[in-house]
Amino acid sequence: MNDLAAYTTSTGEAFQFWVLGTVAVVGALGTVLMKKAVHSALSLAGTMIVLAVFYLAQGAYFLGVVQIVVYTGAIMMLFLFVVMLVGITAADSLKETLKGQRWLAAVCGIGFGILLIAGISNAQLHSFAGLGEANAKGNVEGLAALIFTKYVWAFEITGALLITAAVGAMVLTHRERTERRHTQRELSEQRVREGKQVPPLPAPGVYALHNAVDNPGLLPDGTPSALTVSDTLRARGQVRDVSGEALDSLAELEQRSTERLGRKEVGK
Amino acid sequence: MNPVNYLYLSALLFTIGAAGVLIRRNAIVVFMCIELMLNASNLAFVTFSRLHGNLDGQIIAFFTMVVAAAEVVVGLAIIVTIFRSRHSASVDDASLMKL
């Protein structure tokens, strides 16, 4: 492989390519086809990790590590944060605004892919140079030499771009407060004036097996109280009522034991 | 195996990403598909770098990553802003110039 021109990669790399390439394509399809945004994000993260392995296999050691740190580490986490902010349950609408747009898009995509792949297959490449010579002094050293000589201007522009992006994100997400924030005293006075729920809200329910915040506490008459669960969970319909579970399982246990005991008595 | 196979994979991933941008209506998923296309082009750059035996392709891929990071930050900020004012992340709902 240290020749200037190689003709084929090692068998190990070929095996790795076919296995991980399949994973990458499945991940990409999952990104497009999964209904929920979280599943799409996780599929995309898988594809990106596979691509990082491919970079490492092709001698781009620095890029492989950067791919994991920047893409799967930073960018995908940013995506997940926004998905959480916007709402995990916000599934895609399946209604077509333009008639037949989905099918046309799929056909266009397939045609584009065929053109692209046919163009590459026309190239007829039989040998390749390999990075043995370029990476001889180390991949990171080689990249650094290029970045700080040939591409130094682009590198400096990159700094300006990053600062602009940071400022832009802050400007876009900043929200000006239009009215004064109420103090705690004003809020409590307002509660007393309106006369509803003056003491603190009751705590969520604590059961033998469950004490999470989505379990409502019980009122004296045995009905679950909506006040004990936060508004957000109630709005999402994620309140989990487990108050009946213990009694149900107890009844089940009793029934089973009487059955077994009864059978034994019959057997005697 | 010839490294050109990496180029085929790159083209395939790029195509899937492009089709996703056209098909999906959720702005966040559209954005993820754009990321997929950027990643596919990065793979092509790294493969070209190997085929030619110099590191320029890797440098370009590195700059692509920087631009992608900046783009994600601004794009997601825009999506969050739109979601705040319209309570929806669907690109169909953002068809009017004002609320």
C-alpha cells in the first residue's frame, strides 16, 4: 500500500465498507422516513458515526475525530435540544399542500441519484494515489501546514463567520420583555385577591412502586387530583394514574392463591 | 475494492438527503437532511483527497464542517423563533410573510 499508486484497498477495509456502508444508508433512510423528529435525529447520528469511521479508514484521522466531536457531539445535541424545545410529539403532517408533490419529489430524487452515480461510474478509475506520502509526517501536521499557509485567508474568514453566527443566534433567540416581571410578593397578593389556591400546590402522589412527578396524588374520596401534576404534563396528556395498580395486582395475587389452594384441597 | 465505492456511497447519501428535503414538511427534519447532504459531500472530499494523494480535499471538508456548524446554529435559532410565533415547526405553516 505504500506504493505511489495502489489498485485496490485491503480486504478488511472492503469488508468494513460493505457492512458500515449498509448501516449508513439505513440510517440515512431512517432520517428521511421516520415519523418523529427524535428518531430521525438518532438515525442521522448513527450515519454520522459511520462516516467518521470511514474518514479514519481513509487516512483522514483529524477529520474523523472532528466529525465525532463536532457533528455527533455538538450539532446533533443541538438538534436534540431544539426537538425537545419544539416538542417531541410534534409529528410531521401527512397532508400534501401541493398535489402529488411527494411522488414528484421521490421521482426527482431517484433520477438525480441515477445521474450522479452514472456520472461517477463513467470516470473509470483504476489506480489511486493513496495518502501514504501526504500523511508521512502525520495527518494533523500536514493539515496544519496547509491551513496556516495556503488556506490561511479562508481560515481567518472562518473566524468572522463563526462570530457572526454566534451573534446571529443570540439576536434571533433573544426576546425583549414587554412588561415588568412580577415580584414574588405581588404574585402572592394576587393569589390572595383572586382567592384560588392560596397555599402551595399539593405534591404528586407517592405509591409503593411509583413516586415520579407524573403520578397524581389521591383526594380523600380516592379520585386522582389534577392539581398535583404540573400543567405541562397535563397539557401533553402524560399523567399516569397508578392508584389502581396496587389493588389490581393484590386482587390478582389473591385470586391466583385461592385457585392454587383450592386445587390442592380438591387433590387431597 | 476500489475507493470509488466511497464516492457511490456519498452520491447515494446525498440523493437520500435531497429527496428528504423535498419530501419532509417538518423544518427540523428538513434541516437534518441538509446536514446529511453536507456530510455526504464531505465523504466525497475525503475520498478525493485519498485518490489524489494530497490533503487539500480534507481541508475543504474541514471548512465545510465549520460552515455547517455556523449554519446549524443560525438555522435552529430561526426555527425556534418561528416556532415561538406560530407554534408550529411545519414549513407549510410558514407560507405567509406575517402572522
